[in-house]
Amino acid sequence: MNDGGEPADDVVDELFAVIEDRKAELPEGSYTASLFTHEKGENAVLEKLGEETTEVILAAKDDANDELAAESADLVYHLLVLFSMKDMDLEDLRAELEERR
């Protein structure tokens, strides 16, 4: 919710749409596009997921909430890139979460 009490645009949906666009267009100079064209491909993203997961854990351990938020955002971003690489979408995630609710 935003301050006006109305639902805010879903930033995760927007981010995933940008990731999908970068995957399709592969604009030069885009970090996201580089993940799709990297010679190690999926392995590069998996390595980033491991790195970001460790950084989230360390930030949580150190009670560094600003850092925890920033590192969590990095982790979610790279997870969304992996979803895109696997030709999955957010509905796959939503369906799984709904089933577990």
C-alpha cells in the first residue's frame, strides 16, 4: 500500500518485466542482458545467488537492517533472472505460495 491507502504498483512484477525485456532485446551495456549472454550463462547467475545469499545471512547476523534490505533486493533480483532463464514466470511462484498458504 502507498501512503494514499491505494495498492501500489507491484515493483516485483515491474522488475520481472524489465528482466524479460532485457532478455529479449539484449541491449548493450545492460548488466541484466550480460547475464543472459555470459559464456557461463546459468552458472554465473547461480554463483551470484550463492554470493547474495551469503551477504543476506551476514547482514542479518550483524543486525545491519539497511544492508539486509539491500542484499535481499540483490538476491530477489538474481532469483528473478534465474526464473526468466528457466522460462518461468511469477505465476509459477505465486501458485506455489498459494498452495502452501
